[in-house]
Amino acid sequence: MTKEIAKQVQLEHMMPREVDAAQSSCPTLFLPLGTIEWHGFQNVLGLDSLKAHELCVQAALQGGGLVHPPLYGGVGGLDEPHTFIFDKEESIISNYLRPWLEQLIRESHRNGFKAIILLTGHYGAAQQIIVRECAVRMSKELSIPVLGVPEYFLGLDIGYYGDHAATFETSLMMHLHEGTVDLDRLGEAPHQGVHGEDPKIHATAEEGARLAEPIVQRLALLAARMPKWDQATRLRFVEAENALVSKQIELSTPATAWGAWAKVQEGALDNYPIMLEKEDFEGIKALAETL
């Protein structure tokens, strides 16, 4: 009996011929980003990277593409134990993340990838700005589409607005990495370093599955489509993402980079993932102006 071999999409576990075959079929590379940071007593410290990485793996298995090992290091982090901070929380001029991403994207391009998706599971405002701005700039430099986005932006239409170690992130981990969450470690609210709805009451693996499904489907769709975009489509995409990040930067202040997020939880960008999926880039440009 021939043993069935599971499909492999994680770059570090693959042999050269496997990479060549997968890349010829779908030359998209996923770059998952996160950090080591306190995520409550109930979650593991690598939540951001683990979450982003597993979403990328599931998307690559579904739609094609390869997944680079995740980054554990980003901008900011909570003032809590067991947190590694590289750039200050409000620093949209990154000393560490920006040059690392630039070089990694260049190397990805040099190695033959025709599209890149930076998925950040760590999403302070400055982190999001740097990831999206870097993606836009490298899209222009290399003439390939590079998307830089936090995972929750691909679930805005289902009411996923992100949180920190609360119901959303905890539920995702219960679904994506079974066994990594221990809600019994939480006492009574308020919970240390947990920002959002009480996970002890509301977090479930079923909720995590509800959040993950459209994110994975959209990532898979983008991975399949992005390498095939012609120049006109790529330029429309870059203009849309540039409009969004330019508005984010414009509304930032020296005191806080969160200025462009005030209306997000009110639904201002709820149609973003739908428009991205439909390649309605003009619609995304118009959405950016509503911030």
C-alpha cells in the first residue's frame, strides 16, 4: 500500500523540487508577521505569529502559494511581562521592521515569487501602517503586487474588528491551535492585558472558525489571482492601498498613530474585504476618504 503524503506548503520543510513545483503552479509567497507579547494568562506568547502563520498555511493549502516562516518581532507591544519590543509603539518610522520587510520582499522577488502577501497578526496602529506602506512601496519598486494587511481587515464585513487577547484572538487560537488556550487560568474580569470582550465568557472554537473561514478563503483567492494581474490591475491595486495608508498616515499625530481607526469599528471599512475580493480598487480608494 502506498502511503499518502500530505501536501506541504511551509517553505522551511520543503525540498527544492517541491518548491519548484509549487512555485510554478502558484508563485505567491505568504509572509506571516507577529511578535512575542503578553496575551493574557490564557494564551501563549506567540499568538500573533502563530495565528497569522496558520491562516496563511490553510490559505496556501486551499488556493496555492508557499508560506515563509513567521516573523517574531514587530512595532510596539503591551507594557506587560514577557513582551519583546523592538520599535516604540507609536513609531511609524521603524528602525527594525521596515528594513527587514524590504529586504525579505526583495529576496522573495529574487527567488522568483510574482506576488507577496504580508499578513500581520500583530496590529498596533504603527505596525499596520508600516506593513501596508512597505507593501505599497515595494509593489512600485519591484513591479509585482505586494499586499500588507492585518488579518482582521479580511473579516471586517463579519464584524471582526480585532482585539487584544480577548474574544476574537482567543477564539481564533482555540480553532487554529487547539490546546494552546486555557481559559481556566483567567480569574474575574478585568483580565490583565486583555482588551476587548471577556474571553472567559464569549471565546469559543466555533467563533474562531466563523472568523477564520472568510479570511482563509480570501487569502486563497488572492494568492491564486495576484500573480496573474496585468499591469493595469496591479497599478489600480497599488493606488487603492496607497490611498488607504496615506489616509492612515495623514490622520496620525505625534501622540498616537490610531487617528485613522476611529471610524473603523463604526463600519467605515466594512466593505474593504469584499471590494478587495472583487478587485474593486476604486471602491477602496473611496472608502479611504471616509476615515
